[in-house]
Amino acid sequence: MSVEQALAVLDANWTGTHTLPATGLYPHQWSWDSGFIAIGLRHHRPDRARRELQSLLDAQWSDGRIPQIVYDVSRDDDYAPGDAFWRSRSIAGAGALPSSGLVQPPNHALAAWLVHQADPAGSDRAGFLAAMHPRLIAWHAYLRERRASTHVPGLAVVKHPWEPGTDNSPLWDGALARVPATPSTTIRRPDLAHASAGERPGGREYARFYWLAERYRDLGCDDTAPFPFAFACPMFNALLASSERALAAIAEHLGLEPGEHLERARAIEAALESLWHDELGCYVALDDVVGTLVAAATVNGLAPILLGGVRARRLASTALGPRFLGSARHLPSYDATAEDFDPALYWRGPSWFSMSWLVLRGAEAIGHSALASVVRRTFARAAPAFPEYVDPFTGAPRGTRSFSWTAALAIDVAVAGPDA
Ligand code: 2M8
């Protein structure tokens, strides 16, 4: 993997204020993409890493939410749903920039702390952490207060399959079956010009995605109203816990009290235990509308290894076992032994660099060199295409190419030591 090639991808996708996930398929700013991108940018472009996160937080809503997408209205025809769908300017409390009303996984405080650590002097000179801190506090408060799980206190819920970022994961299948496939919006699929239909969610899923998004938009994105889709996702909550730990480090750096953040991180970690599935050897998702667990092994359920907690060694064995790396060369997003596993279809089988990065970080945190070395091999194969995802068996590129978080995280793995 050549760092120069990866930097060239990030330079080409840079707009002047943020980095596009990919210039064709994803022509706007995406929330957790910016987090991962900043983590890679910090090593060679620390100014830009800070700018990446600041520009995202400029779109924060008054209730603290950081939106899933910040739209470039000049490219509204190139991706759907766009600004014309959300019309966020007409929603009370929406941020100053046109955006989606949904959210994405909270990797931002973790990213901010890692960005700071790569260039502490530059960060302090720019007042980076001092500016980020209150906004990150408000973001976590939004998730804690407005997105609290009904069934497991301490966990936050997602209200749309776009929110955990793993859109068509089998975790949501059962709940989506309860959602009407009758949106009133005419669905456009500009994404299919950039990735083949067999590698993107299908029409039936899109109809339900739209129906749910319309419902949320028409409620004014108000979280006090009952909503027909709500999940506690183990990956989303593991990132929240990890980001609470990062907020503790940020608070300490700013001379503030870190204790409440550490306490919150511990509370989320303890609450995650309700999602543990011993037979599968991983965490699963909780359908918070009906109060039941979805017994499917996905990379979302391995992600809490990131926290290096009591289950981390068991998660490492599962990751190396038959459902994942025991049968595939690159970490699959879904149980490779499942009947409906598909090595090409988006979040239903392919291997994603973001998830491999989370698992690698966990493997390194617990000193599991066997798992770490297998996952590191995936990053060595990222160049020169820097694909969005790969076939977990062959490593063949899938989805769009020159994908920013692939390039950014490949840099991070190439440059950063285990504790960076
Ligand atoms: C994918 O999600 C978008 C909707 O947000 C899409 O399917 O069009 C997911 O992979 C998500 O995790 C990612 O943030 C986004 C942009 O890369 O693309």
C-alpha cells in the first residue's frame, strides 16, 4: 500500500472544506465518513483533518444532532434522497447548512482526539479541542436523551437503516418487513450509475428506506413521537462508548472533569451486555420496537471488540472462526455460513475497511497479534483501487473506487503504531 497513492485519493476528493466519500456516488459530506477520513488525514494533513470535523459540526442542529449528510445543493441531482427531499431549512431547529435529518454512528469524538494527538501543538494553537468539546458534548447528549432505548436503558437507538451506516444489513430485515413499501416520493437511483445493482440495496429495500425517511421528515425529525423503526446496534453503541472515553481525554486536556465521561462509557459497555449472544459468540441488535434480539452474526456485533472489554477475546475467536475469517480472507460484514450471505451485496457479505479498522484497533488493544496480522493484510490490498468494499473471499474490488475512508484508514494502518 502506497501512502502517496492514498493521499492522492484524499486530495482528489477534497472540496476545500471537507472530503467527499467518492466524487461520483457520494457527492456530499457524510458524517461518519468525515470521522474516518480525519483519522487518516491527521498524519500528513493535520490542518485538513481538523477542518474536516469542524465543517461537519458547522451543520449541527440545535438539539445537538450531527446530520448524516451535509448537502452540496449544486449536486442535488447526483444523489438521492437529497436536499429537495429533506428541505431541512423548513424544519425547526435544523442546522445552518442543508442536511439530512438522520444521524450516523458517533465516531467523531474518537476522531477529534486522534486528530489532536497527531499534531498537539498545531491543534492547541488552533484551539481545536476547545471548539469541538461543547459541540461533541451536545451531540452525545442528543443520543443519550432523545435516542434512549426503551428496553435497555443506557443504549442509544437508530431510527433508520441509514443511521447505523450498514444500510441493508440482515439485522434490519425483520423490522423492515413491517414497514410499508409505499413511499409517496418517486425514487431516483443515481447511485446505480456508479456501482452495479448487485452491489447496492435493492428496489424493495429502497421503497422502505424512503417510507421511513418520509415519516421521520414529516414528523419534523421530532424524536418524541412514536416511530415504527428503532434498533440498538452494537457497533453504534460501541462507538458511542469509545467516543465517551475520548471525551474524557479531551476534557482532561482542557482542564475539565473527565469522570462523568468515563462513567458513561462504562454504563454503555455494561448495557451492551444485554445484546450479547453466547451461541453466536458476538453481540446482536435489539429491535427496540418489539423488544427482541435479532440472532444474526454481523460485523456490527464484532465491533465492540474496539472497547477491549471482557468479551474481547471471545469476539476475536469469533472473528477468526468459521462465520468470518475462518472461511474468508477479508473480514465479511455478515456470517459467511448464512444461507443468504452474498459476497458482492453491500452490507450483506462484502468486507469493509471501516469495520476492519475497528476490529484491528480492538485486536491491538488486547494484544491479539493473530487477529491483528490477518486484518492488516486487508489494508495492504487497498491500493491502487481503494474500493468501497471487497469480495471477502477473493479481495476483488466492489462498489465505487477511490473511496475516501478506504484510503484514509489504509494510511492510518500504514502509519500509526498500535497505541496511536
Ligand atoms: C452508505 O450509505 C448511503 C446512505 O447514507 C447510501 O447507501 O447511499 C453507507 O455505506 C454508509 O455507511 C456511508 O456512510 C455512506 C457514504 O459512504 O454510504
